[in-house]
Amino acid sequence: MVRFQTRLDSHAFDRIVSAYMKPAVGVARQILSDRALAEDAVQESFLRVIRKRHQYVPGSLFSCWFYRIVRNVCADMLRKRTREKTRIREIAAGCERESLGGNSPQIPELLNVLARSDRDVLVLRIVHGLGFRDVAAALGISEEAAKKRAQRALRRLRARIHHSRSQPGTLPMAL
């Protein structure tokens, strides 16, 4: 690690990746219970090693530092996944409550008010259960763009549900 840290020696980094990739995926998989997410977490961990190489203290065990990074990345992913699931449940619960009242649009109607690009992201993400990386690949956009579109779409759906509650029987044409 010191060679990589001080000289940005790519061969040194390749050796680090070769030595730690497989065990790190195992650790991440234990935490995340999903191989694809575990692989994403390990890739992100190696990116953080590159970005935060100046924080590594020479002479200390690299493995301790690296696995702390892996655990932190996994924890971040779990928190994010929990937030996403909570948002989806809130929207679904709002839709269900409103549909029972008879004065609220159903889910297909709600999705139809979204721009096609936003709707496509939500359908791939929620209905088909794809990760953002796969959503991005399917739509030919960056992963960050997929995340932003999902955020925007969820925000618009919340606004739509709120609008439906405040003005029963009306459907705004655009959000």
C-alpha cells in the first residue's frame, strides 16, 4: 500500500486488488446478503482506497483499514436501501389509502403523469427490482442519472398524492 500511496504505482494497486477482491466480496456478501451488491460495494471500496490513500497510515495493517472501508460502504448501502424501501412503502401506502377512499388516482394513473424517462426508471427499479447500475445500463444513462430520475419521480408522485388529497376528484395534468 505504501508504494501505491507514495508513487501511485499501478502494479502495487493491482496486487492489492488481486489479494483482497475475493475475500472482500465474501465479507460484503455476509453483510448485504446479495452478491451483486457485494461486488458493487467492493468496487466502491477500492475507489475509496484510491481517493483516500493519503489517510492510510504507513506501518499499520492495510487489511484492518481496508475492511473498515468495506464495512462502511456496506453500511451506507444498507441505509440507502432502507430509505428507498421506506419511500416506496410510503407511496404505496398513500396510494392504497387514497384508493380506498375512492377519490384518488390508481398507481397506473400516477405513473402516467411522470415523464417517460422518470417512469421507466421507477418501473425498472421498483417493478422489476433492478439495481441502479442495471437500470442505468438498460436505459443507456449513467448510474447517477438513474438515481436522480428516481428521486425526481418519487418527489413528483408524493406531490401528486398530496394534491389528490387536498383536491378530491381532480387530477393535475403536469407536475
